[in-house]
Amino acid sequence: MTGLKPEIVTIDISGESFKLTPCTGALIGISQTLEGPIGAVKRLQHMDVLAASHVIAAGAELDSAAAKGLPDKIFESGQLDQICADAVRFCLLLMNAGKARTAADKSSAKAGNAKKAVH
């Protein structure tokens, strides 16, 4: 990502921290396993532990051996709701090139959609 500093999402699971960095590799990984970030968000909204595992593995660039135990770690943590919420935030960042939308971004989008008076 040229010139951009992506926002990093940190997910803590039972004392272990996973730093999810928005990048093309994470986007491709999520696209291959979860039908892209929108597919991931839909599954995460249903508290899907496998979706959460795949998002964490893709965002933290874990190899398959490191990712294998994630579903058990997530379940045993008792924090599936928070982990899924953080994973959704990460997916939303992926859809915006790793940058969080600011109030200025939202207001400029609304201004561009304003109806113009017809003379």
C-alpha cells in the first residue's frame, strides 16, 4: 500500500495477541476461504467461529499449523462475540484499503450525493 499506513486491529485471545494488518494478502486469503470481506462479515454476524479463525489467520498471516488451534482457543476464551466484532472491524478496513473512515470522509460522500437544484 503505497503511502498508506493501515490501521492494525489487535485481537486478544486468552492472553495471546494477534495483530491483524490490512493488506492484499489478507484480502486474498479471506476471498479464497470466505467469499470476500462481505461474505466474512455475514458469517461473523452469525458468530461463526470458523469465519473468525480464517479472518484472524489471514490478517495475522499465520501459517496453517499456527491457525489450526484457533477455533479451540476462541471457543475456550468465552469471547466469541468480541472476537467476531473485532474481525468485522478488520473486514471493513480491508474494504477501505486499510484506512478507517473519518467523519470528514463520510461528510464529503454525503456532499457529493446532494441533489442539485434544477433551473
